[in-house]
Amino acid sequence: MKFPVTVSASRLGLVLFTLGLFVVLVKLGLWQLSRAEEKTLLTRQMEQRQDRELSLAELERMPESELTGYRLKVEGRFLSPVLLLDNQVYQGKVGYLVYRVLDSGAQKKLLVEQGFIAAPATRDLLPDVPVPPDPVVLSGRLYQRHSNPLSPGLGPEIGAVTRIQNLELAELERYLALPLQQAVLQPDKLPGAELPRQWLPMPMAASKHLGYAVQWFALASALLLLSLWAWWRSTKQDRPPQELTSTGEFPGQ
């Protein structure tokens, strides 16, 4: 005699939840793969751009989304205020990235990265930033910073030295009331005001995205195998015992 295997509402809910979680994990893995492809393409583009030096006139005509990696030589004077980008780490030290606004005579001003400076012992104090020569001639590479979706907004703390939480160029334009180029110059040298700098045009390399993709796919696979094993165990335990015949034997004996 056969007994139907019934599925309770709670078990069905658990199956649907597990299936939904599996789909989310797979989608996260696919998203990381797409990000890795984007970073690989961007790396190739930067390698192609690294030997080309733009003029200010060319920079004005370039698409604003395709500036990272190009070189630029420019002359000008620095404007106030000095900007300190908060929560930066360099060689195990916590501090700031120092930025200054350069007036080159063009309509749009240029943001220049002076470099990293360690934070004082307390947040009530701001570091003493070395002052570069004026006027100055700079040569270096351009890069663009992407918005942080987890912590949007400039978050300025007003002063002669302004501490900010994010490098949001559109919002920085409104705060300074100055038109800005949509890229930052990292100079090769800044005589008289040198601070350590590291070339990190992308917050995360393609290899890291691939590593995260493997982790998401591994979690999805483990979830699927565990769910199948749990389902098999539960259906085996729910199967009723065989019915005895009139002779006291199990059917088929």
C-alpha cells in the first residue's frame, strides 16, 4: 500500500526561502563577474592612455567619463581652502588625503591630490599641511573617484582647512562655488610640499571581484547541496512503515 508524501505549509515556505536565497547568491556572483569585466576593460584603457599627455584645451573637450589614466601638464596657483578627505589608510596609518584647488586660468578649476598625511592623536586637531610653491608647474596622471553608495554626500566641516567625508565633485562645486574639472590630478612631484602618494585609480582590482564571485558561487553551491540533503532526510523520515499482511508478513515477502 502506497502512502502519499505530503508537504506542509512550513516546509513549502522553507523551500521557497531557500530557493530565493540561492537566486540572490547566484546574482551576486554574476554581478561581481560583470564588475571584474568592467575593471579589466578600464585597466586596458588606462594602459593605452598612460603615454598621452593632454593639454587643458584637450581636457575640456574630452568626455567626462573617460579621463582616468591620461597625463596632464598644467601651471597655476592654488586657491583656498585646503581639503582633507577623511578616513584614509596608508601603510597601516590612519589619516587624510590632502587636496588643493588649482587655478590654471581656464574656466574650470582643477583638483590636485597633494598626498597622504597622518591624523593627529585626536579628531579635534587637524594636521599641519605643507604649503606648495606658488605659482607651480605640475605634471602627472588624472583619475576619477566614484561615489560611495554606502556613505553619500560631501559632509564638509567648514574652515580654512576643510575636512570632508567623500570626494563628490558635483557637490564640491556647489560648496566652493567654483566650476571643477571632473577628474583629479595626481602630480609626479610637488616640490617643497611633498607628501606620499599611491596610484589607486580603482578602489578594487578585477582580481578581487573574481575572488568575490567565486565566494558567492561557492556559497550558492553549498546551500543547494545542503538543502537537497536536508530534503532527502526529511522525506525519508516522513515515510510511514509498511503495512503487515494477514499472515503477519510485510507485503512482498
